[in-house]
Amino acid sequence: MGAKIGFRPAPAPTVRADRDQVVQVVTNLLQNALDAVAGRAEPRVTVEVRPHDAHQVCIRVIDNGPGVAPELRARLFQPYATTKEHGTGLGLAIAHRLVVEHGGEIEYRDAEGGGAEFRVVLPVAGPPLDRRAA
């Protein structure tokens, strides 16, 4: 049985961003969440999109898997950081780079009730001008 993926959108402003790169970030987070809940009795993944404040939008990907091991947290967004048997350990590093290049931030926290929560905050105005030229 596959995981149930819930989507909880709230009215939010449009974010000026590279669509393909934001899709890559969300895809990487969703794939990790789906991997984390595989084999659980009632696997669940939830994606939320809502305003963070007047100038930012927040995307949260929450699962009911085991969460991230404490020994991995310090290097979670570094290349090749993984406990999986498959994959490269690059997904979160790529997501981190893309979010930072857009002037945003990404963080991990333990989900309420167990599991993992990844939170991405992106500025509505888009990336800083100096990063667009790079």
C-alpha cells in the first residue's frame, strides 16, 4: 500500500522563482518523505503551502516516518549525507543550494507526533539581484 499524500494549500502570493528549481526542491523532499514512510502500517506525507509572512511563502513537507537520526542532523544538507541503501545523498544538498540561491531558507525539525518536517521559506519578491547575475 502506498503512502497517502495530503495537500493543504492556503491562499498565498505568487513567488517569483525558477519553477523547475522549486519543483526539484519539492520533488527531493517528497521522495525522501516517501522513502521514510515506506513499509509503515499507515504511511502519510503532507505538503502544506501557505504565507509565512507578508513577504515570504512557506512550504512544509511532513511525514510520519522515523525522523532524522540525531547523528545525521549536523550534516543533513551536506553532499553524500545519507543513511539509505540507495540514492546518492545529494537530494537535500541540492534542495539546500537551490533554496539559498532563491534567497530562502530550509530547515529540518522533528514533526509533531513523530516523523520529519522540512520547512522551506521563499521570498515572494524572488532571489536577490546579485544572485541572479551569478
